[in-house]
Amino acid sequence: MKLSPITAPAEPDDLLIRMHNQVGAAVDVTGTPGSSYWACHGCGHGYSSIDHHVDTSRARANDHAAGCRAAYHRLDR
Ligand SMILES: [Zn+2]
């Protein structure tokens, strides 16, 4: 299995939580505790314009990380 080359991308200033998917790609929850969003560095999935409480973003990011096997993407988002 190929592990992700982006296990430790640069940490944004508003990074709240960093998780890792099944191949080690970072899945970040960023924003503030009251207005956060998540994004997967492995496959590019996530929400960058929808505000959620960090509890919601944490749960969704964790669910995604548990199933995502993408190591890297070149999608322009
Ligand atoms: Zn993913």
C-alpha cells in the first residue's frame, strides 16, 4: 500500500484538529470552535464554505478519515 506523501502538510493558523486517513493523508478541521469546516488532503473531499460547530466537523472528518484511502489528489478546488 502506498502511504500518503502529505501526512504532515503545513499547519494553517486556524487548524483545530488534524486526523489521518487510512493511508496517512491529513484530514484537517479548521476555523473556530463555533464555525469550522473540514477538508481531506488525500482525496480533496470536504466542506470549505459550510460552517459547523467543531463537534459536527470533528465527527464528519473522523467518519471520512475512517473510510478514505486516497493518498493524494491534484484537484483544483
Ligand atoms: Zn479523503
